[in-house]
Amino acid sequence: MHFIVVGTAHIARHLIERVLEMGDRLTIVEKSVELCRELLKSYKGAAIVHGDGSNSGVLKKAGVETADVLIAATNSDGTNITISRLANDFGVPQVIAIVNNPKNRRGVVKAGANTVICPTESALALFESAIKRVDAVTLLHKEDEDYKVTEFTVQVDSPLIGRNLTEIELPEKSRVGMIRRGGETIFPVENFVLMAGDRLFIHGTVDDVEEAVQKLRVPS
């Protein structure tokens, strides 16, 4: 397979090293002359192309028309959106984009990215899980497939305590698929009564899961 990595910021270096470990063909596009010189020394198994990856001519020089995977990994979300759009226009089968701000996730998906990697979002989820001071933690968010999984914990002062699932009208495209109570995994029926500390695993479309969490926080 032929991989093209545009940019060498942050996580890009790790992705480059992984591709080289796999033994696939790799082309790196970098607009800094100094970094290109460094890359030539550090990654002898890769082809280095100097230029701005948001320019279609530079991407053609890198072989985008026959690439199997393109990774937009600059330190600018706006540039990664442009690169994703160009890669999509060139018909690259797999376009992966790095975003620094979770709010830009939808932008790169609309631009044609099949997969979005957001280190900030992952770090925030781990932080929330570690401090356990929030009631909802995102476990999976796939904007390109409009799918989300969130873990919601029933707090000790929650009005949900003593209520059953039939009393809570969740959005149509969201479901409580599983509940963890202590060390037990429960697949709840409609008359299942909630207790403090119950961890509800809600899955469905992105908007409906987010709406479901809000309903659980303040049930009608």
C-alpha cells in the first residue's frame, strides 16, 4: 500500500514510524525545508516531498492519484480540512485526518475524511473517567458513521433513583444497551428500576445520545 502523510506535527511522527514498521510505501509531505532535511536523515525508508500539502500540485507530486491512504496531520485543523477535501477529490480510498479541536471533527468529515483522530477528545475522556466527577463519559464517537456510545452514571442525588426505564422517554435513535451495577452486567428490561451508582451504557446516533444524556440528567 502507498501511504501519504501530510505534515509532521504531534501524533504524525508516531504514525510515520508505524507505517515504516509495517513495511509499506510511504511519502511524507512537509512545507518546512529544515524539517525536510531532518526527515531525510530520520526516515530513510520514506520519500520526502517539500511543499504545502494543501496545494493540489504538491499532492500530485507526492503521488496522491495512486495513493491508498492519505493522512492529513498538520498542526492546523483548517489545513487538514483542505487536505482532506483535496484527497477526496483525487479519489483516495482512505482519508485520515487529525484534529486538535473536537469542534472541527464534523468539518473534516464533511471534507471527506473517513477516519478522524482527535487526541484532545481522547485525553478529555480519560481525564473525565479518572476524576469521576462527571456523570457522562464518551466511550466512542464516530462522526463519519453518526454513532456514539456514552457511559452515564446515576448520581446519589439523582431524581432517576427508584424510577424505571419506561418512565424515561429517550430519543428514538438511542438505547440503554447495558447497565453495570457493582460488578454485575445487566441487560435491562423496561421495568428495570434504577439505583444510585448504576452505570448506563447508551448508544445510538450522535445527536440522540447527547439528547438522551440531557434527559437523564433532568428526567421529565
